[in-house]
Amino acid sequence: MSDIVARVRDGNIRSAGRLISMIEAGDPSIEALLSLIYPHTGKSFRIGVTGPPGAGKSTLICELAGAYLASGRSVGIIAVDITSPFTGGALLGDRIRMQELTRDDRVFIRSIGNDGRPGGLSRSAQDAMRVLEAMGKGVVIVETAGVGQTDVDVVDSVDAVVLVTVPEAGDEVQALKAGILEAADVIVLNKADRPEADGLGTELQELVTGDYVGAGWQVPVIRTAASTGDGVDKLCEAINAYETYAKEENRLGARRKLQLEKEMRTRLREKMIATVDHSLDRIDLSEVVNLVNKGEKDLYEVVKDLVNFHKS
Amino acid sequence: MSDIVARVRDGNIRSAGRLISMIEAGDPSIEALLSLIYPHTGKSFRIGVTGPPGAGKSTLICELAGAYLASGRSVGIIAVDITSPFTGGALLGDRIRMQELTRDDRVFIRSIGNDGRPGGLSRSAQDAMRVLEAMGKGVVIVETAGVGQTDVDVVDSVDAVVLVTVPEAGDEVQALKAGILEAADVIVLNKADRPEADGLGTELQELVTGDYVGAGWQVPVIRTAASTGDGVDKLCEAINAYETYAKEENRLGARRKLQLEKEMRTRLREKMIATVDHSLDRIDLSEVVNLVNKGEKDLYEVVKDLVNFHKS
């Protein structure tokens, strides 16, 4: 069983792919394998790239990956966003960039979908990132669509959150404020060559400035035009600066510890729900419903009975 | 203990109010009381009025309540929407209408907030509706904001779903399509006197027509102007027609049976989560986190241990 784990640790792409397929399929033996994987994780720098579909995340990730490779670090990429070019819907330019990337054997790119388990996509993404870490990738990048619970969860499992937005997404900034924006370590205003970009750029800058006065890290707003490559070097610098900052004074260690506790709680909750759902599948609930309908039991009594049944 | 239940059954407003406050507060003795309440439910016709804030739901509900009173049926109203005039933010016209309503002792109006339990607001709303049913209200109306899980849950616990929308909400129709729209039994296009209303009205009509060809109930799109009262009589007719339809051939009974089974599952899940959360509060999870951090245990092992601990 540990053969596949050993091959993953050797950087074998086929074995890593097989393991991630098992994660996606919810294979019953995957958890034992992930237990073997786990001790070999924690050495990669994990970056989450999030933002609305069409913001140019994939193009930026290709550029970032190229820069990391040039600096001698290997890269693993997980795409959770189903609208991502990595998962099939690529523009020609992106596809060419991706093909160049995948030809480099220091890069591993994989998209993952939902397996239907509670919290399935989030947990699959976390598990898949660990496989890439065990492969020895220096940098692991995960791309999400920036909406919904999966993104919040993914944000909770990376070392750096890069939020990508575009001028068209102006109206969404209010929505972002509530959620992902406050989690961002670096903000990218992509397609910044468009005339509408100036207002949003200023707004974003104001939003992140107020909160962080006096704190150690001032969230930068980087203007890029991924299509021409403008600003990408600045983005790389900003992420590198954040990595240096995070690794000082064990900030990264403290962040990971909080994330670990949160993930434990979430996984435990989800397992308990899965246990309940699984056993409900075996109970004929319609019989209980009939009892309530006939007035022989009341709803609250029945739920209490079911809870006691599951606790015993 | 059953004194308060007896008083609620006599239609005592103070006792009903106290019971709903206990529901909101998550009082430990409330479930036993709800068990006593439950056998006296099921006789009211329950209407859910849902739609975006500012759509004029409360004004329409006041008009509806007036019409039901005029036809000799008593009315209970639960407002779940925190932006509802019923919960304080009323326009003067609404306040006057509400005051007139509350002076009538056949009407009981109550707003409820979230108590922080998992699914708290949804479950509180369902419980509070049952209190009004036990009071003997002929019609129970629940008002929700039309966004989020609470609304989906509320939709799942009423006999008729009235979706209220307005021309300004045009962009939200796409969002509605995915969720509440397909659950609507009656659609109201309020503020239909505005020029922008025509396009949305046609769009809504088209959306609901396709799906229901050949089915028993054609979802009507009613144009109202709640401020002038235009169209409110047609809305009452439409809801009455739906009530008649639902009560034929035990359609209502079948719908309630499905809802009951769903509520059982949801309550059971939430109880199990609450149990887990409660016991996690008593465990020092940081100790477990430290074990993982030191590499003495791995995350997956720890979660498995915790699951087994909770099952035993």
C-alpha cells in the first residue's frame, strides 16, 4: 500500500494523479494513504489564487509558475474552479502557456471536481494539495472561483491568499468586502489597462489600507495586464515579499496551527454528518413519518429518539 | 408545564409570545413544550411570503391578513426577515396598517431572530409557526428575505410559497431561477405600475409557463401595486385558488409528508453537529493540534480518533 506513497514522494506524476483520482472518487482506502502522506507535507509554500471567473487567474498562475521555475522552485497546481481553463475551457493562448508548463517535469497541474461528500470539494482540494506537497513541490498553487464555501475553505488552507479581480467586477467588490477580501494577502487588479480600472484600484487600495495601519503587512494592490504580462513581475515580488514576511517570527507556523485546528473541527463535523446520513439511508424513515402523521409520535420526540439512537 | 401550552391553545397572546421567546433563546425546556404543542398543529394553512428586501412583502402581508380577517379566518404572522417593517424598520404607512392589524385580537404578529444554533433561524421559524397553529390561527404567514438557506428551509415548511419581486430586482431573476422561483406557487410582481415592470413580468411568465405545461397548477404571475392596493384582490384570489387546489386529492397531505421527512433529517443532522460542537468545546483541541504539529499523529488519524470517540 505504501508503494504508491513512496512513488509519489519520488515525484512520480502518474502515482500522484492516481492518488488524486482516489481522493476525488472518495475511495475507502484513501484516508490510510493520506495518513502516510501527511508526515511528508508542510514544506511547500501554498498559494491560493481566488477571484471571479474570467478574472484571468489561470493566465496569472501560468506566469507565476514560470517565474517560480525560473527561480529554481518546482510547482504544483490544483484547479478547483470548474470554469478554469485548466479544467478544459482554455483560450488558445492559455492552452499554449499550459502546454509549455506541463512539458516541464517540475510542474504538475491537476483539476479536481466534487465527489458529492459533505464539503467534498474543499476536502478534496486540501487532500490533493497535500499530495503535491509530498511530491516535493516547492510551491503549491490552488485556483478557486472566489465564490461560495469551497473558496472560504481553500483560503483557510493556504499560506498566502492572492485575490484577483477585474474592472468589470466592480459591483462585486461590495460582496468581496464581506468575505474573501479581508482574507487577501495580496490583491491583483487584472486587466488594469482598461479605463474603468482606476476607480476600482483606488477603492481597493482604500479598503485594504484602513484596516492594516500599524500592522506588519500592508496588503498591496498590484495592477496587472495578464495578456501582455505587464505587472506580473511586481506580483511575483509582492508574493515573495509576503512569503519572507510570513516566515519571519513563525507567523506562518501560527497561521498553519489555527488552520489545522479549524480543519480538524470541519472534518469531524462532516464525518459525523456522513455517519448520520449513512445510517438514515438504512432506516426506513417513511415508517417514522407515518407514526408522526398518525399522531402516535410527535416530530420532536422522533428526532430525540433518532439522536439517542445515533449516540448509542 | 403544560399550563402554558393550554393557554396558547386558548389563544393567549402573552403565553404564545413567551413560548416564542423561549424558542428564540434556545431554552432547554422548549422541546418538551413543543412536543406538547405538536399534536395541535396541522390545521392552519401556512403561507410563506419571500422576496428581496424592499419588495413590499410586509405591505402585501398586511393586505392579505386584512382579506383573511374579512373572510372570517384568524391570522398569525411570523417575520424572519430582519429588514422587515414588522421587526422595526417600518415606513409610516406600514406602521399604521400594522397597528390596525394588531388591534384586531384575531391577529398575532411576531418577528424572530437568530439564536446562533446550527440552522437556528430556520428551526426557530418552524417552531414559532407551530405555536401560532396551536393558537388556532386559520392562516399562518411567514415572511422571509428570499436569500440564503433560511429561506429555502422556510419554503420547505409552508403549504404555499408566494414569491414577491419588483422591477428593480430584474438582475436577481437569474439568481431566483436557481432557487426559490421553482418553489413558488404564486408569483407577485409588485410595484407593477413602474415602466420597467413589463419586461420582467413577461420574463417571469415565460419562466413559469414552460415548466408546468400539462401539470395541475399553472403558477400565476400577479401584478400588484401594494401602495395603492391595485391587484391585491387578484393575489388573494390566486392564493385561495391554490389552497383549494392543494387540498384536493390530498396534495397538501403528500407535500407535508415530504416536508416532515426532510425536517426530521435536517433536525437530526443539526443535533448531531451540536453534539459534536458541544463536546469539542470541552476537549482541549490545542493539545491534539500540538501532537499533529510535532509529527506524533497525523491529521487523518486524529480525525478518525475523534469520530470514534463521538460514536462510542
